[in-house]
Amino acid sequence: MYLNECLKKRLISFIKQHHEIEDVFFWPDLASSHYSKEVIAYLREENVDFVQEQDNPSNVPQARWIEMF
């Protein structure tokens, strides 16, 4: 559901329409669906840079600058 409805249908098509893919850095939250093997493979296939799961701080708003935005 997440891969098909969110990433493929909406996010990646929006990025391709309005931005250069190499200018995008995707920072998913730690939902398990965001780091499934299929999702990771798709992001790599589309050349989308993203925060690796092991580098994504859990529940630490101070470490996630976007929380202050």
C-alpha cells in the first residue's frame, strides 16, 4: 500500500514533475513500511537519496532539524 499508493503514485511522480531527483533527500519516519525491502529497492532504483534506517534517530526531536521548522 505505502509503496504503490504513496511513493509510486504520489511522491516520486510529484518529485519528477517539480524537481530534479538528485536535488531531493528523502527522510522517512521509522514506520516499518518505510524501510521494507521493496521500498528500499524502489528508492534505490529511482536514485532517491534517503536516510538509512540505522542513521534515522528514533524519538529524538532535537536531532531532527525538521521538527523545529
